[in-house]
Amino acid sequence: MKTTHLAALAAVLCVGAAMPAYADWDNIGSVSVSHRSDRDTRTFDLGGPVDRINLRAEGSNIDCRAVNATFGNGRTRQIYSGRLYAGRVANVDLPGRDRNITRLAFNCRAQEFGGGTIRIAADIGSHRDEWRRNPNFGRVWAKVFNWGSNAVNNWRYVGQVSFEGRRDRETAFTGWRGRNVDSIALKPLDANARCSRVSAVFGNGRARILDVDSSDHMRQGQFYKVNLPGDHRNLTSLNLQCRATDARRVTVQIFTGG
């Protein structure tokens, strides 16, 4: 049995009116599925109860013999069986009133020879306090959920850029609309990413290369603060030279704290 831990999770998508279609859903992670026999089970751990779950296939249609959930009381139930179509969201019905899922097990097979990915999203709803009481919250969850904790700041979503291919490619984001920015954060949404260069153009016409906290390797779902030089706050363009490190494509979301 192979295990996929939630070390690289996607953070909260409900970041205000800019993303209304995802107001109730948190992207909580993914599992990779091969083209081989679906006897190879992938497992995925959760950090607390959820109200709803949905699944989305990427890179291939994916046939699931069974998706099983293990609950806090130790019982296991099948919650999904059938085909996941690439790019479509499949809502999963949870049995009864039990929402304390501790693990998901995927017995699935990708139709494409190159395999595929199952993205997992959850409506955590009123259960945030229970997630915060998880022993791993400070080490894992506080770094990826944008819930206003001291660990991640109250970032506000302003836009996103996408990168395809194995080589670093440069894309500019210009949607600042004259706002003064106190701080910036980047978050890879759907894969791990590497940004070899991040630069900015300011209102005075000057361009500066910016530092990204930690390193140029960014884990899926985590926020990475971009350091602005001196008192430069009037951004007109943010230029990112990035690529996915574990997928063919990555979307990098941009947030501001100012």
C-alpha cells in the first residue's frame, strides 16, 4: 500500500468575492493514479471532520473501483465508485451524520498511459476549531490554510498566472489597478512549483528582482511571502518565471496583505 500524506495541500479557496464559485470549498490535496491495475491503493489522511467532499480528475479520465473512507470510530465505508471525468467535479455523498473522516483510500486506474491525478476538495464549514486541535495543525495545517492564523497572515486574493511545460517560463501579472501593496504572497494551487526569478515594476518605472521566503521551490498549497524592497509599494507589474516540478502545469495564485 502506498500512502500520500498531506504535506503539500492546497489552501483555502474562499478568499472573498474574487472567487465566489469556490466560497465553501478547501482544496485539501491530491493523489496520483497510474495506468496500471487498480489493485494499487493510494491513501490520503485528513486533519478533521468535513461536511462535504468532491473529487476532480486531471490529466485523464479515472475509473475507481472504490473510494473508501475510514471514520474516527474505526469503521470504513465505500463513498464513491465509478468514473471520474477529467476536468469535472464529482460530488461525494457521505453516509449518515458521521463527518469525522480520518483517511480516504483510492482503488482507481487512469485511462491514459501517463496516469492522472485526483484532486480532493472538502467543505470544512463549521469544523475549523476541530482541525485546529489536530496535533499536526501547527506543523502542517497552519502553513496552508488561509484562516487568519498568525502563521499565514490574512492574505487577500488578487489574481493568478499559469505555467506549462518543463522549462521556466515568464508571465506578468498586471492586475494591481494602482493599489499600494504592503506585502505579497505566492501560492502554487495545483502542483509544487519552482520560481527561478520574481521581479516587479513599480510606479516610478523602476524594476527590481524580489526575494521569495524560504527558497525558489514552493510546495503546493503553501503561502510564500515575497519581500518588497525598502518603501516601494506602488506595484504596476509582477513578473514570475516559474514551472511545475511534479506536473505538466501549475497555477500560481497571488495574494496581497496590503
